[in-house]
Amino acid sequence: MSPRLITARVLTLTFGYLFIIAAIIVIALIPAIPVWYPVGAGIVAVIVYAWAWWLIGRRVRSFGYLERDEDLLVVSGILIRRLVVVPYGRMQIVDLTSGPLDRWLGISTVQLHTAAATTDASIPGLLPDQAAALRDRLAARGEQRSAGM
Amino acid sequence: MAVRVIPPLYLGFLVIGIDFGDVVALPGFVVAGLVAIAASAFVAGINALAWLKLRYYFDDDGDLRVDSGLLQRQARRLQLSRLQSVDAVSPLVARLFGFVELRVEVAGTGDSRVVLRYLRKPDAAALQQEILTRHEALIDGDTTDAVKVPALVPGVPSVEHTDVLATVPTGRLLGSLILRTTTMTLFVLTVVFVTITVLAQGWAALGLALITGGIPILAIIREFFTYSNFTVARGRQGLRLRFGLLQTQSRSVPPGRVQAVELIAPLLWRRFNWVRVQLTVAGTQGEGQQQGSTVLLPVAPREHAMRVVSEVMPGFDLDDVQWTPAPDRARLRAWVQWRFLAFAVTARFIVTRSGRITRRIAFAPHERVQSVRLSEGPWQRRLGLATVSFDVAPGPVEVVAWHVDIGIARPLVNDQEQRMLATHRLH
């Protein structure tokens, strides 16, 4: 996975944090509230932020996929580890998505859909060329082996 | 013909009626009643006109066309080659006058069905027959292997069921609904709350008792009305289900479209050896329920249930299944249900077992499994356990093997994948 995915997720996290910081500043400005309230909240926020940053790095690095002869393996997660096996013949749609932030950073996500809604196989943080190539390969293999339902 | 009036409208009439009561020197409620009757007549008139405008015919391409609507005309066109089901439903009022509602469903996404509201029974039967005949002619016409025609789903209402497989006696249905775990829990809670109320001589718990007592009663009534007179019969193209007290529904289950099956046995049912059978059927809109959800039998003795199940899943025999139970250490992760957790792999099916109070056995043929997932939570990893999920088409049935020994889980994922591929090549 591209390290840009870490950047994307950290940016999203930071953006969320702007609101929390704003809220803490507002609280600090109210004279009736003891000063250690916002200070304490600020310290907790900084610790959680650092921890989340570290977690994002690990989580992004945990993503992996393997194209085997007949199926695709996707692994992800650190706390809860997941492994998904999708035979090419069962793939119905291969999606390539990238949001505004992703586009700015130049990454995209490849997501597989089968007839089961619970199939959760997405590969985030791919470079656009790499992602497009993967999508085309998967789609081609899916078509070859398609047996529908 | 049934009259449909939107209830909130009446409320408006009531208010108007009471207001006018002062002007016309009649008691308010009389005016309100008169206005309501007039409104009902008006709506009935509109409905009647709309009904007279309902047209259906087969066009040159062999598609079924349905034109409806009074002011806003609606023209629907249904490709009979994609037919999924033709179901006849008779709501109470309509039934009194010998009318039926015909629901025609074709494969596709979104609003892929047309409801022909209120046809005379013979007309409905004739139309249904015509649709089925035309559909069959279409499938026979082009049997190239590229065409994947969904299996046909007839539900002829007026034809006698010659081959009834199972029925559900009213008493058993009612008993089973009362003996359900949620019902019993709520009733026990109600008793507790009422006792508290009496002992404390306060009213605090009575409100709660109304809720805990009321919900199960409503649920029982609703399900009782829905599943009364349940009949499972063998039709030409699969099983035919008919049920309903006030509103008779008929539904068809072509064996080829059943994705997964679940047998559910709540605690208090087991004394009677009862189970409920639930199916995930591809491409059906569950009536006001979950997508793809079909109750094959609301309650039946296990042997009867298995006989019916073998109709939709030929070759499945629960006695043949060699269970691999979850290891003892799973108790540390699932301390209630660990003893019942197990999975089994047969030549054609993947079977899983879970639950302690309400026991569930779920299974799906290998070729219906779309993907396999293995997941390990932190606590599971420490115990060397993993959960393996077999993803099937959306519906009520989940085939999940909980807390499998990691040494067994990994090969299970790999082998399952091999089996999925193997069954694939057969087609």
C-alpha cells in the first residue's frame, strides 16, 4: 500500500480534531469554568491523537492482497485480523473509487462485490495505475470464470 | 372491491364536522360522520373509476403490459422471459366479493413487480395460467446455455393442492409463538413488574409492564395472523407455500433459488422437538421483511421439517453430518454457547451450529458460498481461535463457524475455497 494512504487518513483525523480543539478553546474562554478542565481535556486529546496516528500507520501497513490462480486474498486489521478469500468466478463488480482527498494525494481503492452483501473485500491506498491494472486483471479473470449464481 | 381511505383524513373531517356543527345546527359528530361517509364514497368512486381503467394485455413482443391510473396514467411492461413469480393474494374484503390481487414479479432491480389490484377470481386464474404458459414457451424456445432463466414460480390460487407436504395446526402455531424465548422473557418481566407495582403500591413499574406485556402480545397476534393455515405443497416447479388468516398469501420456492437454510429451535420448543425453518431465497422481496427472507415452516416437528428441507436442498441429511465442535477453550470467549458451537463440511454442504438458548443450525451448498472470511479478534488470537464466515446472498441466514481452532480454521478457509471452485467447474 502506498504510504500516501497514511497521509490521507491522518489528514482526515486532523480535520476531525480541529473541531475538538475549537470546542476546547471555547470552553477555555468561559470564565466560570476552572482552567484545568480545558487543559486536562487538551492533554487527553493530544495523547489520543498521537495514539491514533500510530494506529493508522500500523493499520495501513496491515493491508495486503495476493492474487492467486483462482482467487484473490485480502488481509487487513491489527486488532481484529481479517482474511477474505474471493474466487474470481464469484466477483460480480470490481469498483475503483477515489474521493477528493484521495485524488489530490493520488491514491484509489479497489473494492470487490459478490452476490453476498457481506463480502468485505476492499484494497485501499493503491496508486491509480496500479489500481486500474488490478481492476482490469480482476475483471478479466472474473469474466473468464464467471458462473453466476 | 375494497375501499381504501387514508385514516388521517378522517381526523380532518372530524375537526371540520365539529366546526360546522355550530353553523348547521346539527350535533358535531353527525356532521363529521356525514362528511366522512361522503369522503369515503368519493374515494370509493375514484378507486372504482381507476379499477375500470385497469388494462392488461400481451403485446406483439410477448411482453405483459399493464396500464393503470386515472389521472396519472402508468404503463408498465414486463418481460415474461424474466418472470420470477406470479402470486395471487386475497385480502379479506376482496375475498368476500370473490376478487383477488395478482402480483407479477420479474427479475431485475428496483420496482420490478406489478400488482394487478382486484381481478375476478376466474380472470386472475386465467391470466396467471396464460403468463405461466407464455413464460414456459419462452424458456423452451431458446435453451441455449448462455441464457440463464430464473426458475419459474407459480402460485395458482384456485387450484387444489394435491401434494401437500406439511401443514401447521393452529394450536401448535399459537403454542410455538407463546413459547418463544423473547415472548417468555418479556412475559416474565411483565410479571416481575406487576409484582413490584403491587408490593411497592406505586405505579412506576406498571408503565413498563404495559410495554413488556403489550409488545409480545402484538407480535404473537401479528405472526399468528400471518402464518395461520400454513400449507406447504409440492408444485410443478418447486414448493408452494400458502398462509394467512385474513390475507391469504401464496409464495413459491423453486429449489434452484434457495441460497441457504436455517433451522431455529428456541429453548422451550426443544421439549416438543419443534423447529422453525427459514430460507434465503435469491431475488425475492421479502414481504415487508428482510430481503430474500422466506419462512418455509413457522413451526414443525423436526422430522417433518427435515422432510420439507430435503425438497429444497436435496441430499441434505442432518444425521449424516460429522460435527467438528469448538475447542473447550472457546468457553473463555463464548461462555454461554461454546458447548453447541460447531461446524461440519459434507460433500455438498457447509453446516454451522450456534446458540445455546435458541439453537440455530445453518447450512448452504458450497456452490452458493460467494466468499470466505476469517477473522481473529485480540482475545480469540490469544486463545488460538478464529471465526470463519461463509458469505451467501443477502437474507436472514448467516452461515458462520464461531471460534474454530486456528489450526483447523486456516485449512477450512483454503479447502472451502477449493470446494467452491470444484463445484464451479461442474457447471
